[in-house]
Amino acid sequence: MSAPVQPSKDVSKVAELLYEAHQSGNPCQPVKDLLEAGGPEAAYQAQELNTQRWLDEGRRLVGRKIGLTSTAVQKQLGVNQPDYGMLFADMSVDEAAEIEVGRLMQPKAEAEIAFVLGSDLPHPDTTTAEMMRATEFVVAALEIVDSRVAQWNISFLDTVADNASSGLFVLGSQPAKLSEVDLLSAGMVMERRGEPISTGAGRACLGSPVSAATWLARTMARAGRPVQAGDTILSGALGPMVAVEPGDVIEARISGLGSVTAAFGQ
């Protein structure tokens, strides 16, 4: 990575507030007022401060996520552009594992298509063809988003600084080659205990999940944290996110990719 720009006192304060909320499980108040002068660049600086802090503490990067790709989700949060965040190994949850109550503060679930890479994508001008060639397989995924900001009272600056409101993620068990799936037309239904709660399709994700993944690869190369072989890319929600309560069982079915389930403890 290139030499980082020295963060302002406000950026450092934001990073510390969000780090303390993450560690304690007690959400903080919105941080947008401390970031408005610096805009999105300042918010990403705060995110990077905590990313590096966690890496120094031993957490391991295993991928990236693009957020706010769905028009429906953008409307929910009042924004009009995507963002990105880091995926750490300890955020990955096996389908067979129950997610403990208290592990997250304000969880919400959204169904996505995950790309798992077979080669590095180091260039800021990564092409769609390079993204498709680098993809080892795609798989159905649930992202369990969370916010360290009280009551999800977030702006674009809040969610960017808060690692794009990342929480946990669950990958399904039916990987497929890109050539085997029509991602544009792939329909999604997400259910809670058998009751539909969210629907969507591949086109809801920046027009195409491949386009979203390519945007993310380019953006991460420019940010100095390019995606690499073995990394997982969460390409964005296919429909509206929904709040999760203790005891919920969330299942998403995506055409051509089977299903993926997350179970939450009582």
C-alpha cells in the first residue's frame, strides 16, 4: 500500500468510537458530523484505521464486500452510490453453526451472490473479462449486516466508516461456475421460517453481480487493498434487507445456486 495520509483528529476519533462499540457491543451515536468536512474520503480513512488495527491484532482478511448496490437498499438508507468494506475470517459462519445471541448488535439479513476468486486482480482498470476469468466459482450467500451506530441511524458517511456495516456472512454449499448460471436472471427469495420476506434478482445488483464485483475489484486496487486468489467477494444485496430476531431461521434460495441458511440462537 502507498503511504497513508495522516488522519485528522476527527477521523481518529471516529475510528476509536466505532472500534470501542465493536469491542464492547454497545452502539455509539452517529459519527457523520465528525466526517462531513472530509466527506467520503475521511470516512474511508476511519475504516482503514480500524482495518489496520484489526490486522495488527491478528484478524485475517479473506475478502471484501460491496454494499448499497440494490436500489431498494439504497432507498432504505437514503443513499445513491455503493460502498465497500472488509471481510475478516472471523466473520465467516458455517451453515451448520448457530449464530449466538449477542454476537451482533442490530443484525439484518440480505441475500447475495458471492464470488470466490482463483487468481489475483491487482489492477485499477480490471476488465469484466478479467473478473470472469478470475472467478473460480459463485455461490449463494447471506450477509448478516450490523451497525455499530445506535438504531441504524446512519448516513453514507456512518456506514462507510463502520466497515460498510459489516457483520457476518454465510456461504451456501452449491458452488457453480459462472458459465453454469445466468446471474442476471437469477431470482432470489428469502424466507423467515418458511415465510417470504424479501425477493429480488441478479439485475438488482448494480445491473449485474459481475459488474458489481468488477467495480469492487477496481476500487480495492485503487485503495491499496486489491483482491487476491482465494478471496470472497460479496457482490451486493439482491433485494431489501430485513431485521433478524433471536430464534429466526433465514433461508435464501437463488436460481441456479441452491439455498443458504442462517440460524440464530434463542
